[in-house]
Amino acid sequence: MSTTAAAPAPGAATHADHGAGHGHHEMSFLRKWVFSTDHKVIGLQYLFACIFTLLLGGLLALMVRWQIAYPAGAKPSAEQVQEWKSQGLSGAKLDEAIANFDGDKPFPILGELLWGEELSKADVNAGMVGEPGLFGNSNGMMPAEWYNVAFTMHASVMIFLVIIPMLTGAFGNWVIPLQIGAKDMAFPFLNGLSFWTWLSAALILCLSFFIDPAGISAGAGWTSYPPLSGVVTPTAGPGQTLWCIGVILGGTSSIMGSLNYITTIVNLRAPGMSLFRMPLTTWSAFITSILQLFATPVLSSAMAMLLFDRHMGTSFFLPEGLNFSGVDIPNAGGGQVILWQHIFWFYSHPAVYIMILPAMGIVSDIIAVWSRKPIFGYRPMVYSMSAIAGLGFVVWGHHMFQAGMNPVLGTTFMISTIMIALPSAVKVFNWLGTLWGGQITFSPPLLFALGFVSMFVIGGLSGIYMANAPFDIFIHDTYFIVAHIHYVLFTGSVMGIFAGIYHWYPKMFGRHMSDGLGKLHFWLTFVFMNGVFFPMHIIGLGGYPRRYASFRGYDFLAPYEGMNVFMTICAMALGLCQIVFLFNFFWSLLAGKKVTSDNPWHANSLEWSTTTPPPHGNWIGPVPTAYHGPYEYSHPNCKEDYAPQWMPMQRVYADAAAPATAAPGASGAVGAPPPAPAH
Amino acid sequence: MQVRPDGFDVTWKWWLPPAHSSFGDDVDLLFYWIFWITMLTFVGVEGLMLYFCFKYRRNPARKTIYTKGSHSLEVAWTVIPAVILVALGVASAKTWATTKDPANPSFPQEFQTTVKIIAEQFAWKVTYPGNDKEFGTDDDFTETNILNVPFEPTNADGEVITEENVRVLLSSKDVIHSLFIPVLRVKQDAVPGFLGNVWFDCQRATYAGPDGKHLTADSKYSEDGRTLVDWEESYEIACAELCGLGHSQMRMQLKAVPRADWEAWVKVKSDAAKARAAGG
């Protein structure tokens, strides 16, 4: 590939002409902003839609947390009973006081809206019935079956509607063509189609809440293990079916997107943009797309098989003799329950890397820019991402250590899983190397990037515990796993997303976000997210199982009530402090400080070479040429501490005649045709 | 929070529960190794990061170090963790085989007790083979959510005096469940259409009631709910795989008792089952 990169690819040239031609005709509002084929508009469509779905997924998370801390059936504490006794209550009076004890706490506001008016225990005992809510009447408290819906949909929304589309859809779309110097994606129409397919997936998943009178959407966990999900039952009814359809559509959108990114990166790189001159954000998007392209069709086929089992009488996953509460399942027979897990995790383990690799790329770029240093070990960074992607395909069995898989396979998957910690460790060391000896400015993007690195360390290290098959016996399906995945995906990927938003916002919208609010947002988020997720390790070590609607049945879970309440309070605070971000984001769109330079961060990669916000076709005139790598910061021969990719090194050397061209705000020079390569 | 009559707190908090199976300590030992390795790494990496953030904060007077990497460092921080991680994997293989792999010599060859557990929404049906120790005969009996087994006596040095290995033939009739016995470090999915093979031994007998009997009543708490009175202790067994709306209610009690007590209990139950079968 790199041999062809010095010369413009034929595709790039033709597309460049095509893009330039586009600039001339006026487009209708609908064509320009709604049914757009411009990668930047599509990227922003993903961004705005994902901010909405993030709120939905976050709300579901808060409801999950609330249920764990305050499940129905609260009893008076021993101290309370003692107090009643000291007040002279005894016998029937004491029993009545205990029976009328009001310990249940419905979820604020929504509890009563969804599950009816909360009456006092005395009224309920007297036979009174309150006003029903949208999903029926359970005295404002979430029923166990809806709790299952809440965590299933929380995970599904966060994975399929927030993190994957935010990282690949929003950042992938917006950043890739600008960073490689392409006028647009290789298949602009497919790109738009991908977004609309994804949006229909999102709508179908959201719709699934309203198809059942009790709001029973999918409730078999985001992993949807059959037979729980494979047989139509009241708790796995139409909502589960819609969920499968939604996931298939989401997958289809991913396949279209990844095909597009791969083709774009292979064919449409600007002159001089060899593969090893690409910024790591683009590299990560490239590697992620390959993962997506290979893994997602497997998920789609699994979903199709599940749908067939549910509705068309097949039994891919249903073994003989299946009997639900005395009812035989007629079509069951010949299927393999564990087959689903193999197929599902063959997608879903790579999906974990789909959700973290792009964030790693973004964070790498941001650390380099904000510490004014070349990336330490650029090629090892690329190789380690490739290794993560490659190994990512041979570790899926670690989700199945306790599933009854052949134990010899367990050993194999343990070794491969342990090995995947290596490239992740290499990346962390290289980020540290990049910070070493730099000029670190603690801007919001860098704070979030450092947040990513420091928290990813925790998520990565906790992975070693569960990679170890014998110890996984104990922590499998406990809160330790929940802690791990949230350290990787929330305190990891979501930090990466925030970092990316703060970093590219000025280029996206031509205005700055507030620095102060950004820092406030970071510190509040950082504190409260650890308050939510760190104690999960501790209760997990105590054996606290995940997906429990109530801890009240178990003696060994009772001591963790206080810790669960603490986590829930932190979660509510974490949710509330995102208001700071939302305000900053939307307020800055209208009233943020206008950018005065096309390259406000003095960054090197090509997206900073064009006007702000970038026009349709990305560059007025031809695309820039990449003369060197994207991480030439603080080069000893340069006057400035950066050397943009679109300037030959000779022109930015301290003794060169035209230092002004590299100075901030020199946007006049930027749109001009790049000078010919010097050699 | 719950305290035995002899003052022993039977619940645990902040840390791993006590381990009562013969392989429990091996499993925990792996945990401690990983714990210290990851803690050292964590402190090292985060400490270095904080130090760099402080030392290399923006200061135009200081010259920035221009470097694109170091081959020897890359090799070092790839190879050293690789060696540690592979060693950890190799060290874990034996415990894994002992607990899970019937084809491995370290897996017990002989089981003094075998029971069959068929999970369903939302209960555990435990079938005991009865006096004749054979399944499928008239004297089999089935209990719901009660798993009683003989405990394995050990001497002061922790060496086994009499082996008491329990084998569980595990399956499910509807969805996937998972048999999770925290204090024995046991977890195995109960998969419909598939007969799982789980084993454990329990080296600590559950506490007998004041009458010295093990298998009469359920445990009872005092009025304040904190102290167990007139009771026999039991270990809790939970379902660890989402199985529907009653997932968090699938609680089973395990009692590990001296063999003589266990056999007496089995005889009563088994005789009754046989009588019922003959009568019906």
C-alpha cells in the first residue's frame, strides 16, 4: 500500500474533481442537512442522535441502580424495631407497625408515572388501589420483570446506539476523510443509508418499550441467551422480537459503514498520505472497521436464527425436552444452547474492541497534541492495535468458562485472553512515553484523555482476574464483571468520546466550548464515575451476582446494601453532572467564542488545514499533500513546536524563509494548492 | 452481620468469602498472585502518570524532549509482561483441570456421593439416589432447594482424613441457570439438553443446632435478625445466570454434615419414597 501512496490514487483524483464540482450547486435544506451524503453532516447526525440515546441509556442505568439499592419489600431495621419496642409497642401493635412500615422508595418522578401512584403501606394493606401508571400498577415500584428490561435495554442502547455509533459513526465519519485528505467517503450514498438504517434500528429498539402494555421490551440480557430468549413467553414477547430486528438493522448499518471506511482509507488518501503517515485516530478506525466487517455478519446471522427459533418453528438453539413451567415447547429438539454463545461471543468479544479501539486512537492523537510530543512508538501503537484486533477473534470462549464448554478449550482461551493484555499494556506504556518530557496543557480534551488512560489501566488489569479461568469460577457473572466492563466502556470509551468532542468541537462548529465548564465536567464525572464503578469490584469479590432484581432473599448479600445505596447516589450525581456538558455543548453552538484560527490547537493532522467549519468537499480547491507524519511536535529544527503534515519540513524549519505559513491563523495559505513535494 | 451463637460472623464483607472446598484455597491463591501483580502495576503506572503530569506541565522555559520512541523499551515492556502473564496462565492450568476437567488425572477419580440437580424457573430440584445409591429406582427422592451432603473431615494440618467428594450431575429443564456456591468456589451453568459434571468437597461442616442435630429445621434468626438461634447453619447457593424474572429468588441451602447424620437423613427420606412408590 505504502508504495502507491506517494502518488495520488486514481480514485482520489476523480473524487476530488467530483467534490469540487459539488461545491457549485445549491442544495435544498432537506438534501443538505437531513438526507445528506456529506460525511461531516452524517457524522454530526450520529453525534446529535447519540447524545439523545446516551441520555436514554443513562436514564435506564439510573433506574437499574435505583432498583438494586431500593428493591421492593424493605423491612424495618433492627434498630427501628428496637425503637418501637422502647416506645412500648408489643404483640399485635408491633406486628401492625412492622406490616405498615413504609420502606419502599419508588424511582423519583418516573416511578409513579410508570408504575402507578405510591400509596402508604397501611393503605395498601387496607385494600386501596392507587392510580395506575403507564406500565400498570405496582405502587410505584419497578417489577422484577421490568428490571430485567431495564438492564437489558441499558446495555443494548449503550452498546448499539451510543458507543459504537458515536465512535465509528460520529467520529469515524467526521474525522477519517479530513485526516486522510479525502473530499468525502468512497460511497457517500451508502454512508447516508448507513445512518438511516441505524436510526431505524434505534427507533425499533425504543419502540419495543411500548408494544407490551406492561412495557416489557427485551429482558433476556443484552447477551439474550436462549432458551430464555428463544421461546416466546410473556417476559420474552414482542419486545424481544423487535430487539432482534433492531440489532440486525444496527449490524447492517455497521457493515455498510465499515465497508465504506475501509474503501475510503485504502483508496482515497491524499498525495503523500502513506498508511504510516495516517494519524492513529484513522488507524484505529481502519482496524475497527475490519473487525466490524468480519464480526458483525456473524451477529446478524445469530439474530436471524434466534428469530427463526422464536417464530418459524426451527430449533437451532433449543434442545429436546424443553419444558417451561410444565408446558412442553413443541419445536424444541436437536438444538444446542451453547451454540448461541459461541456465535454471539464470536461477534461480541470483537465488539468490545470495536468499542475501545477508536477511543484509543482519539486519545493517542489528543495526548500528542496537548503534550506537544510525537507519539512514543507510533508503529508499535499501530501493531498493538492490530494485535488486539487479531487476538480479539480468538478469545471469545472466556465468556463461556462456566458454560459447560470442553475444559481443554477453557485452557486455550485462558492463554489467548491473557495474551491480549499485552498489546493493551504496550499502548499504555507508549502513552506514558508520549507524556514524558512533553509540554502538557491540561485542557478538557487532555483531561478526558488522561482520564481514559488512567481508568483503562484499571479496566485492563481487572481483566486479568477474569481471564484466569480458575478464579473466574468465582467472579463470573458477579459485579466484578460489571465493574470491569464499565471501567473499559464508561471510564474508558466514554472518556474517549468526551475527549474527542472537546478536541474537535472548534473544527466541527467554528466555536469553542467553555474551558472552565469542560474542566468542571471532567472533575465531577471523574469523581462520581469512580464512586459508581469502583465499589462494584468489592461487592463482586463478595460474590454479589449481577442481574439480581433484589438482594433481599440472601443473607450474604445483605451486608452490601449500604454500598449499593452509595453507588446509586453516585450514579444519580454522575447523571446530573452531565447537565454541565449538555449546557456547554448546546450553549456553545450558539454563543461559544468564535474560532480565530483554523488550527487553534496548533495540531498537525490534515483536518486542521482546511477552513472552519470545513466546506462541502472539505477543501476549497484540491486536497492537501501530506509531506510527513502527523506527530512532528517540538522538532528541534523547527521554530514552532509543530510541523503540519501539509507543510514540507523544510518550510517550517527555523531557518526557513517562510515561517509565517506555519503560524496559527495562517488560514489564507491553507486553501492554496500545496507546494510540490520537495523530493 | 449475621452472627452464630458462638460469636462467629457468618457473613463477609469487603473481601472474598471464606473458602471451604479443597480447591478453594488454590483458587484464592491465584487471586492473591494476580492481586499483588496488578496492584504493583497499578501503583507504578498511575504513579508515573501523575509524576509526568506534574513534572512536564507546560513550561516554555523547559526544552521539550523530542523522541519518537525506543526500540529497547518497546521490547522490554512487551517481553516482561508476557513472561509474567504466561507464567500466570501456566500456574493456573492445574487448578482449572482439578476443578473442571474429568479427563485430567488431578480431577477426582472417585465420588463418595452423587446427586442430580435439575434447575427450573425458579427452583433447584435435587434428586438423591437413596439407599441403593442408584438413580432411577424407587427409593430415589427429590428435594427442592435443599442440598445436603457429607462434609470432608480434615486433621489439624488440613490433610483429608476421609475423602468425601460430591459429584453433581447438573442440568436444566427450561432455560440456563448457574449453580453458584460462593464458599466452595463452585460455579457451573445448568444447561438444558446437556448433563454437566460438577464436583466439590466441603471441608467445614455446617454448624449444628443446640440439640446437636444437623438436619432438622431451617436456620432461624433472633428477633433482631442478627443472631442465629436454634438453628443449623447453611451455606447459600445462588443462581448466577439470568433465568427470568425470579432469577434473584433461586436460593438453595447447602448443609455439610457428618456422614453418619447424612446417611440417617437419607435413609428416612429414601424409605419414605420407597413406601410411597409401593403404596402408589
